[in-house]
Amino acid sequence: MGGAKAKSGAMDKEKKKKGTLIWRPVCTQDSSLKEPVIKDATIGLESDCQMQKSNDKVGASVIRFVKGKAGSTKEKIEKETGVQIILPSSKQNDSIIIEGTSADSVAKASEEIQRVIDEAVKTASFDYSHFVSLPLAIHPELVSKLVGFQNSILGSSDACIDENPDGNSDGDNSEDSAQEQQLGNISVELEVADDEESVKVDVSVRPLDSNAPKEKEEPKSSNKSDLKIGKSVFIKPQTFHLTVLMLKLWNQKRVDLAAQVLKSTSSRVLDALDNRPVFVRLKGLDLMRGSLAKAQVVYAPAEEIDSENRLLHACKIMIDAFVEAGLVIDKDAKSELKLHATLMNARHRKRGKKGRFSSFNARAIFEHFGSEEWGEYLIRQAHLSQRFKYDENGYYHCCASIPFPENISS
């Protein structure tokens, strides 16, 4: 009897000793990064006094993919691995906790969560959060031209200056759901925000340059029909820029790493520019997707004024550094660099009944401004810019920046 009690007591002690394996939280770095996926994770035995923990911010944009529709993805991982996944209840706390009875089950759940994240970032539903930009809105004369461009189409003196504060001139992967419309004269139908009324204006009566004595010539087209363009299609002039690279940075670690990467390229970028100022010329219009009748993104092509391609070389250095750091998705890493300054983006419009972004008819715009001389401008900096957040000057929030030469070296 005494022996049985002793044996029972020993078993109880063994149970207390064994405890439960805890993993806190999952690390959500891109699997393409050189560092291990579970860098800061701690797997340890729970003791009578305390258990080992780690705290890693994963980013609110990731959590919805781990959860899945009605919690389906989370439940699937739990069922397959035998763990419990605890998601944060608020945006203020964005750590994912995994609890399991074995190190293997926790590791398998972590790997599966990482796989879900890796797949999610490749999709269009996982939007870009940051981008590398060359600010152009620092030139007041260019901003004035952009305001004039928008006013000439919309027929309003304050048409788009503060319109669409959450829009971004990048992100050109919009879907086309609008039916093709025929265009004749320069009549424009403006869709207002509440969709309850519209106005028609004649863009030919407003020249782009407010100081120009001559008005634009009438287009040769003789058919009369309406061109539907809403205010939200235009970008904010205060955010005008050249796009170098789009990024998906879903947690603070990736943002911090991206800032370090940009800064690390500074000396090489200056060398690529030969420590001399670099100017770009903006002329005409072009389409990134769609057709003139069903346009999605309209931009002003940018070209370096000299023929040395110093700016392209400098941009390539920055892009390669971000790719090497594992911060660029495969699709973007393989894309050819095309410096552009977006003027209009259909993705900013309200979604249609089917949840798609509609296109717009840009024929009249190209007839009037297709060969527009926007001017020549000095590139002064490269920014790591954050979408949907703005600094006091109206430009995208600057997470990091590097200077470009402004004075000719002696």
C-alpha cells in the first residue's frame, strides 16, 4: 500500500515537471529572408512559477489571412497539427500565440502559418504598404500644372486638391469591369461622390497652364458622347512622384529592415550618380494598362535629361539591395524598371456592383494632353514612403530617405 502511494506521488511529480509546451508568437518574416523563420520564437517547459515567452509583432494585415474566412484557415491548421492558435482581439495587440503539447506540433503549425503568409503576399488582395519614391511634389511649379490639368478636365477651381486622401498613385493591378464607351467631342461627365448627380463640362475652355495665352485646339473627333471620369481617379498633386519599387511590409521588423536597406545604398547611389545632380523630363502621357477607351492607369513618362542613364543605374542599385534583403515579392523582382509619374488611376474609384474597379475613357485626355510638356525637374532624394499616411507637407510619410546630389562637384 505504502509502495503504491509512493509510486503515485512520483508520477504526480513527473506530470508537474513535464508541463505544456508553449510557443509565443509566430514570426512572420518572408521565407525568402536569409534569417531563420522562427528567429525569436521560444519553446520551453511551463514550470510551477513561470513560462518562457517571446513577443514578436506580426502586423494586423497578416492576421486576417491566418484567420481565414469565418476562421476556416485557423481551424484547419489547428485540426491538422493539434495545436491551439490564439489570435489578438484588437489591433493594438498583433501577436499570434501557438500552444501545443509537443515541439513538433508547434513547429508544424508555425510552418503552415508561414506558408499561408507567403501565399497571401503574392495575391492582389494583400495590398502594397510601402514603396520607394523619388518625390516630385517638392516643385511648386509642377504641382500648379497638375492642379491645372485636373481642373481642366473636371471644370472646377478646387477639383482634386484634397480629394481621395487615402488614395495612392501606385498599385496599378486594377480589374476592368466597365463597358467600353465611345468618345467624340470634349464633353466630360463628372461623377460626384454621392453618385446622385453629374455635371458636364467642356475641357477645351480651360488651358493646362493658367498663364498660357492660347487655349488647346479642339480635337478632330466629331462624334458627341460622354467621357465618365470621377474626381477620385486623379492623384493628389502634393503626392506626385516617380515610382521606383513597390513593397509589402506587413510588420515593423520589415519596415525597419527596409529603412536600413535604403540607407545602406546611399554611398553607392551617389557614386552611380557621379556625385552630380540628375534631372528628369516629363513629357506626354502613356497607359500602363488597358486601352484609351478603357484606361486604368495614365502616367507621364520620365526620361533622364542626359544620356548617361545615371538615374536608372542608381535605381537599380536600390532595387537590387531590397531584393537581396528578401523584401521584394518574386513578381516585382522580375519586373523591368519603368520610371513613371502616375496622374490617374482607376483603382481609386468606387468599386462597382461586382466589387471591381471600373476603367475610364481617356481618349479626349490624350487628344489634349498627349504631348504635354510637364517640365524638367531635379531629383533631390529617394524615400521609403508609406501608403495611406501623410506628413505635414501632404506627401507620403517618409520612413527613411537618402539624398541625391544638388550641386555640381568641383
